[in-house]
Amino acid sequence: MDNAAFYSKLRTSKQSPRTSQPPPAAFQEAYTRLINEGADGILSVHLSSKLSGTYQSACTGRDALPDDMKKIPIEVVDSHIASLGMGVPVMHAAEEARQSASLPELITRLLDRLARTRVLFVLDTLEYLKRGGRIGGAEALLGNMLSVKPLLTFKNGEIVALERPRTRSKAFARIAQLANEMGEVEEMGVIESDDEVGQQLVQSLESVYSGEIPAYKLGAVLGAYAGPGVAGVTVIAAH
């Protein structure tokens, strides 16, 4: 099933898909394989522990390794964010690792980028977050759920509400304004579950940012909670 089919089914289904984090054994197996392949250090980065048990599974899997493998440093990082907000810093870390950066250097640079990253996103409805129990600090918006396009962000690893625009166009205009208020920007990227909606957000952001704005698809795991018709931006502020 591709993304388009998944979101089409999500719109019509009365039952929400269920997700589950990988078990610790899966991480233990992955770390073991990497060490056997010659890794001299591992940086393992995961979505916010407030949204998923993945980070804890990774820690447990690391701690279960035999003593001889524990000589290889494994840094498990809770990104306190999700999706592209985590993905862009991780992609940079992967490229820096290919250029032979040390594990301590990678950790320092990754944490620096994460600290400068802000994610702003708009949902078509809060219903899917509510169904999945991932509503966090956004719960205050539920009163008039169907008549707003919730503008959300991450704070301390949780999804929290910023504002409650009445239309998607107003929400996107506000996102562009907030991005502009961050000052000089190092990088932007859009994440979306609908091509047309994503392009609308890109066009709004182009009014305040002259650099390239790549668009990425929101996968099924996070899409199960965000729902169809979602679009957001990851903004990394410049130093």
C-alpha cells in the first residue's frame, strides 16, 4: 500500500491503525550487526519519548548487549521531536559520519541542530491525534475541533497547540510569519500527506524564504496520528 492509498483508506475507515515501537531485541540485533560490521561507535536517534516508547526500547536493547560489545560506544538520543524535525538533523549527521566525523563531534553537532530546530504543522482535524492518544498539550483546542485548522508545534517533546486558525490558508500564512520571525534561516523543509496541501504551504513559505524548500512525504506511522491533509515545516535557525 502506497501513501496515497493509505491516506485514502484512513479517511473512510472508522477504525484507526495501531502502531507499536520496535522491541528491544530488534535494537540489540541492529547494534550487534553494526558492531560485527566494524562500527567503532553508533549514534541512535529517535522520536520523542513523550510520543513513543522507541527511545526506551533502544536503551534497553543497548543495555542488553554482551559485555564485549559494550566496549563500542552507543549514544541513544531522544530528539524530543518527530518526523522531519528529527530527520533533517539526522540526515546531516549521517553525511558528517560519512566524512569521518567522530562520535563526540556527531553528538555535539546533532544536539546543536536539534536545539535550533522548530516544527510548525497544521492538521485538517485533531480527531486522529485524539484517537491515538497523542494529543498532549493540544487538547485545549478540542472544544471546536471541526471548525478549526489546528496550528501545532513541539514543546518539551510533546505536541502542543499554538493557535486555532479558521482556515488552512490563514494557518499557512501564520506559519510563514512565525518562520520569518525566527530570523536568519539555515534550512527549511516541508512534510506533507497531500501533494496539493504541501505545495500550498511551500508557496506561503516562499514569500519569506528565498532558499530551496524540499517537500517530503509523511509516512504511515506518524500519518496514522496526524491524519490526511496535514502539512508542516521544519525550520533550522542559523547560528
